[in-house]
Amino acid sequence: MIFWLFAVVMLFTITAVAYIYLTNDRYLKLDDYLTARNRFSTFPASMTIFASIMGSWILFTPAEAGTWGGIAAFGGYALAQAIAVMVFAFFGPRMRELAPKGTTLFEFVFYRYGRGMYALVLLIGVFYMAIFLAAELTGIATAVNLAAGIPLWVTALIIGCGTLIYTAYGGIRGSIFTDVIQALVVLPTVLIAFFATAHYTGGFEDMIVRIKSINPDLLSLKNIGGLRFAASLTIAIVAANMFNQGFWSRVYACRNNTVVRRSFLLAGILIIPVMMMTGSFGLLAVAEGTLQSPSAALFEVVMNKTASWVIYVVVLLAIALVMSSVDTLINALAAVFTVDIARFKPGLKASVLQTCARVITAIICGIVIFVASKGYSVLYLFLIADLVCTAAVFPTFYGMFSKKYSGTAGVISILGGIAAGVPFFPDPSMQRGDLLTSFLLAAAASIVLSLVLEKIYKCELNFETLKEKVQDIHS
């Protein structure tokens, strides 16, 4: 298994490095390294968006939701994740219109709202992306450990280093190139794993009969627990993904606004059937009686009820999933910090900034590999990040459309939203509190405060002036 792991990672890495080397003469600017601005058509753009969101989490969380919330839970989860991508079809073109030469979301916030709002939104965005990144590498390390007993640090090191090589070398174009390949691996391997597992467990009709005898609520779209879970995720996932710089980089990488709209809509559509299939593994685990750890439902049913070749297919799927999301997040964080360096040190040459970006990429990789090797659970931190993003999403993006909304109003609205949601936020044991109530209050409070404070802390922004300001990275 360790040879299989190493071979797959090296195949992706060597292919990416070869592509970057052969196309270096077409990508000479620092801007190409960070955004690959206006380079990609609908097919590669939609594939990289799809691959970037489809991390190793789809092998854990949808199936886990299926074990207790059934179709309503993982179906709602799939819809929530699709919506979280599709909203960029609306906000992406608006960002390109307001800041056509921009690089990051946080750069836009700096010039639109000022330092206070920028610092708060930057903290929120970096925290969310760092948690997402740590969770991805931890998830794949845990999965491979479960399937083959390989130590966490070995998997984290192999995948982390492989991803680091092509991401540091080629920046976003290395990430996008491998994303396209990984998306084309993910789609068939999900289908193969799904139908092969169904075959080895007796087929779908047999599964439905057994589920009805065990817990018929799992097959109902009226499952209250599943619907509440889906509603909570819709709010949290849409809000959190708006702060994922990986998607904003891809907004700029699209050739034009038409490609932005098509690509994000297509990627969102592709997400739904993939998550429905991975979520169904939770039902299979319940039907087969293999369920011991809900979070590992997919791996338990595959390992206990299928042939060994199916396990290898699932590991290939997991590696493609994690590398596609990890390289996106690493590149996104590197872009955020590089733009900040360029803003505060405007005299630095592009070559120096690119070196800085590569060093930052290596540092981020090193930290994440260390965290993943420890196997820490970051679920609760993820939920905290979701709450904070839920409170921050309206104040951050309302300023894309309102000229009178100020940074002061934004900061107060975000903090007020967080304060409103905290009293109902679950404790670490998840025994007290209510996620849906917490998220709803955080969102509602921040919206109401924003609309009220807009009348009190007035500003008069000129969007045309904003266009001129947002252009930090020079070739």
C-alpha cells in the first residue's frame, strides 16, 4: 500500500512539474504565478473548481451524515455544497468588475473598508483556510492508516511534500493543471467504488429492504434531524467558502465573466451526484451491520465487504481528492501573504516576491504536515470557523453593492453577529447548544446591524477609484 501511495503522489507531481517546465515561457509574470489571470476556458476552470472543493472530507462526512440522518442529511449536504460554489457565479463577475486587477479577496477588503475591517476579515479567512488544510491532510492520513496501517506522519509527509514541489514551483497553474487531472480521476473512481461496493453488498434493492427494517427514517426526505443538519450546513458552508481564497483566485483565472458563470455553475452541478454517492455508503454500512465509527463508515463497508481492488480504487480516489484541495489552499494562502508583502514593501522586485511566495508555501506545508502527523481532530475548530464566517459574510460582501456601507459598520456588525451566535453554539462535547439556532442568529444579527449602522456610519465610496487602487502585484 505504501508503494501505491508513493507512486500515485509522484505521478501527479512529476506530471505537474513537466507541464510547468514546458510552459514556463508563457507564464513569466508574478501575476501568472498567483492568479494565471484570464487564462482558462470553461472546461479546465470548471474542473479545477470541482476538484478544489472535493477534498478527502467527502469520504467521511456525507457517509457519516447518512448513518444517522439518511438521505435528507447527505442530500441536503450535497445541495449546500453545490450552492456554496454556485454563488460565485454571481459574486465572481462582480469582483472582477470592481477590482479587475485584484489578486485576493482580502486585498479588496483592505481598499474597500480600511485596515480595521481588513485585519478582522483576514484573520477569519486565514483561520478557516488553515483549518480546512489541516483537516484535509489529517483526513487522508487517517484513512490510509485505517486501510493499511501506515503511520499518519508517513502519509502526511509523502502527500505534503509531493504537493509542495509542484505548488511552490508553478504556483496556481501547477495547481490548476493537476486539478483537471485529479477531477478526471475522481469522477470515474467514485462511480467504480460506488457500484462495486453495491454489487458486493447485494445491490441497491436489497440495501433498501434492509434499511427499511432497521430504520426507515433514513430513507425519508422528511427526516427532521437530517433536514436541520442540511439547513445548518447550507448557512455555514456557503458563508465559509466565500472566504476561501482558492475560489477567488479561480475567479480571476477564468478567461472572462461568461466563463466564471459557466464554470462555477457546472462545478456545482457535478458536486451533487458525487456527494450523493459517497453519502450512500453510510446507508450501506448500516444495512451491512459494519458500522463501528460513523465517520469511517465508507472505509468500514469497503474494507469489510468488498474485494481488495476496490480498496485500492478508494485510496486512489482519496489521494486525488486531498491533493486537489491541499494544493489549492496552499496556493491561496501563499497569495494572501505575498500580496500583503507587496503592499507593505512596494519597492520589492517581482523575483523577490516570487521567492517569498515559494518560501511561504514551504512554511505552510511544513506546519500542516506536522499537524496532520499528530492526528488532531479539528472538527470543533471547523464549526467555530463556520460560525465566524456566518457572521462575517454579509458585512464583507454587502460593500460590493452599497457605496455607503463603511468599514466601521462592518466591524461592529461582524462582532455583533458572532456575539449573537455564541450563546447557542454547542460545547465541545456537542451535548448542549444548537448549531442551526446559532448560525441563524449570527447571520440575522449581522444583517440587521449592517443595515442599521449603514445609516449611522456613512461613507461615500467611488467604485471607479477602487478599481485604480486594487493592483498591488506588478510584473
